Amino acid sequence: MVSIVAGETNNPRKLIPKAFKTVSAIAVGFLVLRNDPALVEAIESSLSGASRTAWVRAMNRLDIPVLPHIVNAVTVNSIFSAGNAFVFARARLLQAMALEGMLCKVFAMTDRHKTSYISFKVTTAIDLLSFL
């Protein structure tokens, strides 16, 4: 919608992220000024985490005490959902590459449920190592 309204439909992959960041910044800018006392105090006292962000201050200014917790829960849920989807996609990619002969045939092995368990284990191991 933003790219259509802006009149630039040539490359929406570049325009939409830029438009989203701009609209988000404007929305937070309407709710929190750059010299907001609570925000300045959080930054000057070197508080860590989300207490320094304008997003948390904007939600606190709306006087809905549970709203920051809801947004954090949605964010954590989105992170787990994206991680799950990427593990599935990478396991299927390894299996497809093995079936095409680009990887060892062991990655193409499946169990009785047609799950590529070797690809899944390798993908999960790499993910766990990346958290180190």
C-alpha cells in the first residue's frame, strides 16, 4: 500500500522496508519527543535493555500497563516462529540438495514419516553452535 501510494512500484523490495522504517519513526515521534524526560533519564543513567527505547516510552505514555508485556510476548513469539520456519526450510534445502547430488546421500535419508532427520539434526546443531 505504501509503495502504491508513494507512486514507486518499480522496486517494492527496497521501498517497503524504507517506508516501514519511516512510518514507524514518525509514529513513535508523535508519541515521544526527543527530549522526553523519562527517555533522557534512561539514556543518561545508562539503563540497559528496552527501557532506553522510544517504543517502550511510547507504550508507557499510553497508560496501558500491560501493553509493553504484550508487545514483548508477540516479539518473542515471532522470533520462535521465524526460527522454527528457518529450521524447517534449511532441513528441506539440505535434503533437496542431497537428492540433486550436491551433498552426501546421507542428508536425503528419511524416516517412516518422510522426515529428513539427518538434515534436521545437522541444522539444529549448527543453530545451537551459533548461539555460543
